[in-house]
Amino acid sequence: MDVKDVMQTAVTAVPPDARVSTAYQMMTMRSARIRHLPVVTDQGILVGIITDRDVRRAAASDAPPMAEYELPSLLEKLRVQDIMTAEVVIVHCTTPAVEAGLIFLENKVGCLPVVHDNRLKGIITVTDLLRAYSGQRNVAWLMGIESMMQKRVITATPTMSLAEVQRVMHDKHIRHLPVVSGQRLVGMITDRDLREAFPSPATTLTRGEIAYQMETTPIETCMTRDVVWAYPGLTMLDAAHVLVERKIGCLPVVEHGTLVGIVTEMDCVRAFLATTGDA
């Protein structure tokens, strides 16, 4: 099985001279669920990629600490080519799917543009790869998730503020935080939840008022309470199916009401490759 068998061919992309604010709006649309945008010329040549992390990095270097609600005015001044990653990790249509998995693990990226003669032909994400892997026979899929889950989990509490959790995600380079009361799982907060909780750019609040609101609003007001979770003993295959079908990036692992670990899409990819002799 090659990349061409599992890649997405309908790709949302931006030109290098587009405003970063335009790219950011495309990423943050509720229906979009986009974290990576390939940057292509009018001729379809791939010249870079821009991610939501690139946007935050640009903001942080300009006026730390720059919160989500402060981004619009800065992003109007920048062009995509100013902050995009120009040296893009790519794959080709004929790249084996197993090799693509290794590239994901080695480079810790969320997507890989698929190119031919430098022209963008598609894109493949970790979710696409996991969907393909889960349809194959592999002894790894029979393992319980406790063998691959991460046991040291960074967590939040319901009373932590939006601003505090944003700082944790930024500092630890993570997108999901289980929310616990003691050791009991009570919710999940993601970077997308934070974006949707921040005031609209059209707000009439002053910068100081917004900052105060962010520092005093607890995440329990916007966290997901109906959390999809797993239990020790669930197979890696079942975990992979849940992640793909529910379109989520991680599964908290709960035993007797206590959070004991977390398993991500990358953990599933790593488990699959471990039994192929490649990981």
C-alpha cells in the first residue's frame, strides 16, 4: 500500500502572498478542522507550509505574551511567506505507507504534503495513515493499550484559567489536556476549545479587560465534559478505530474512575510499526 492509496486529493492551500490573517481564518473556521495549510504558487508548486503553531510563534516573537484575542491586528501586517516553513517534509505518491509512518514519527509532524515534480498532488495526515493501518492484519493491534499508552500525563484542573492552560499547551507543545479533579477524569480541554472561548476580534472590550477575562475565566466553562475515554485492556486496534471514527487526537485511559494514562494517534502508529521491524 502506497501513499497514493490513502492520501487526500482535495486540499485547501494558500498562496505565499496571502495575508496571514486570511490563512488563520481558514484554520479557525468551526467546520474546517485545519491545522496545516500547504503554500503553493499559481502554478501549483509547493513552496512551504503554514501551521497554527507558526502563527502562534510569530505572535510570540512580536510581543510576548501574545494571547489568541490579540492576534488579528498583528496577522493583518504579515504575509504567509513571512512565517511559513519553507523546508517542507514531503512524500511522493509511490512512497510506501509504512515509510510514511516512519517519517511522521521521526519528524513529529501532523501532515505530509504529497508532491510530484514539486507540484502538490495531495496531503496525508496521521489520521489518514491510521485509518489505512487499521485495515491491515498486524499483531500490534491485539496488544492492550496499556502497553503503549503514556503513563506520565500532563493534566489541568477545572478551576485553571483559560490563559493558564494556554500557557501550559504552548510551553509543553501539546494540544489536549485531560481535566481532573483529584485523579478522577472530569473533562478534556483542547487548543480548539480555547480558540472558540476567546472573545471575537470584533469585541468592544479593551485589551486589559480581555486579559482580565482570560486570566479569571475557568476552563470548566468551555471544556468537554462528555469525554471519549478508554480502559486498560482495550486493544490498540479498537483504540485506533475510536480515534479515527470520532475524529479525536487522543484517548484518556481510565481505570476504576482514575486517569492512568493517555494514548494518541502517534502511539497507535508507533505500535503498528514496531511489529513490522521498522520502528
